[in-house]
Amino acid sequence: MSALICGSLAYDTIMVFQDQFKNHILPDKVHILNVSFLVPRMRREFGGCAGNIAYNLKLLGGDPIPMATVGQDFGPYREHFEACGITLDHVKEIPDLYTAQAFITTDLDDNQITAFHPGAMMRSYENHVRDVPGVKFGIVGPDGYEAMLQNSREFAELGIPFIFDPGQAMPLFNGKELTTMIEQATYVTVNDYESSLLQERTGLSTRQIAERVKGYIITRGPKGSEIHSRDGELHIPPANAMRVVDPTGCGDAYRAGLIFGLMNGMDMATTGRIASLMGALKIEHLGPQNQRFDYEEFAEQFRQQFGYALR
């Protein structure tokens, strides 16, 4: 069974400034700001929500189909996904644009200055859910404005269950648009900050959102997560990480766990725990796509963490 992963494929260029930004930005001169930071440490990672979710779902043995638009510089990412065995039939390359990318500079206080170039992602509306055969489940993740509206509508029209994950794209939409996508979706997932923003924009309470879907999932970092439904609230405990290295991409790993559990008919308590463990295994590594394991290794970790075996 294939899962259609709609969202961005992007490069993340991450740099470290060996000082504190505050030592080089004069508060009374911000109106004529002109600063330069020496960044001797830099790494480039494969990222983007669709890419991260697809990568993690493949680790579990799932069959992800990422759907995105990319640019002329996609070659290394393409080679990476081909080596992982992830199909790229519905990733459209636009030769005169660059792949979406974020340039992130972090100081020693973990403050960040980020520049994001959407590039080819702005034409992601050129792809259509209706053109992808054999899809049994999907997710609408952060992407271009028109694409997210279109993908949600087409999933609903085709009767394909899907997760709506507005993420950092939420500011693009007004309350009416967000409410429509919630009502089209089968599940909605956000982090705790995004849940407050979603409820503020739509005017809907946690209960009202939960009444419109099969599950409204809110992640709360080290506190675990919550799954709200018409039947009430289910608390999902956090999984224990051996070490905390980098939270980048943990939310996407969690979402891959949700997709895997839901597509395999597992109950929500088990599905949430799969998602929780996926996030914990990701946080032990730098970057969003550097963890390595197979399903058997994951299942053994699950048994050790939660005290029962996956079927």
C-alpha cells in the first residue's frame, strides 16, 4: 500500500557562529543593521517535510511516494533517495529554478537566523493527487499555498484518507481556509504551539476540531503527545532517547510513524507510540535523514520501550 507524501523537498544549509549574536548587534543601530558572521562550521542536509517523512516511512518498511517540485540542483538529493529505494516518479524538476532551501545560522545560545528560499516549491500546484495511482493514504504537509488547498481538496474528492499537517505554512491561510482543510482531512496533526495558532485562527476549540476528524494529534516534545477524538483524549508517553543531539526533523519522523501505524490498522495507542519512538530515534542524530535502522530493529526498540511487541 502506497502513501502519498505531499510537501517540500529542500536542502538545509546549517552554519554555526562561534559566538553570540547579541555581542555583534547593537540595539540602537538595528535601523542600519550591517553585520557579518564568520561561520567555520557548516553542513548541508537533505530536508523538507515531504522528504523527511518519506525517508522515515521507508525505514519502517513503508512505501512512500513523495510529491513535490524541485529545481536544477536536485541531483544529489535524487541520488540519495534512489539509493534508499524511494520512488521519485511524482517529483517534478523545474530546470530554471532552484530546489527550496533554508540557510540557518546558529549561535552558541542556540539562537537562529534563517533565510528560506522557496524556489521550485512555489510551483508545487502543478502536481495533482488525482494523477497518482494506487494511493491508499496521504499527508498534506507544509508546501506552497495553492498546492496545499488543491491537495486537500483532491484527497477528499477521491475519498482517500489523509493527515492535514499545516506546520510552518499555517500563516499562509485564513481561518476559513484552515477550517475547510480540517473538515476535508481524516486526521490533523500539529505541535503544541501550532495547536494554539490553529485554534486562534479558526475559532475552533480542541474538542471542536476533534469532532471534525478521526484524530487531532498534538505533540508536546518531551511531555509526549495527545490524540483527541470524539471518544476523548489519549495520552501518548514520550519514548526515551539515548542522547539528545538535534531536534531537526523530529516532527516529521513522528508523522511517518503515524502514517505507518494508521496504514497497518494499528490502534491509536500503538500508532502514537510508534510515532513517539520514531521521533526519539531521530533526535539521537544530526540532521533529519541520518538515522539508520530497519523494521526488525525498530520493533525490538519498541518492545524494550513500551513493554509489548508490535504485531
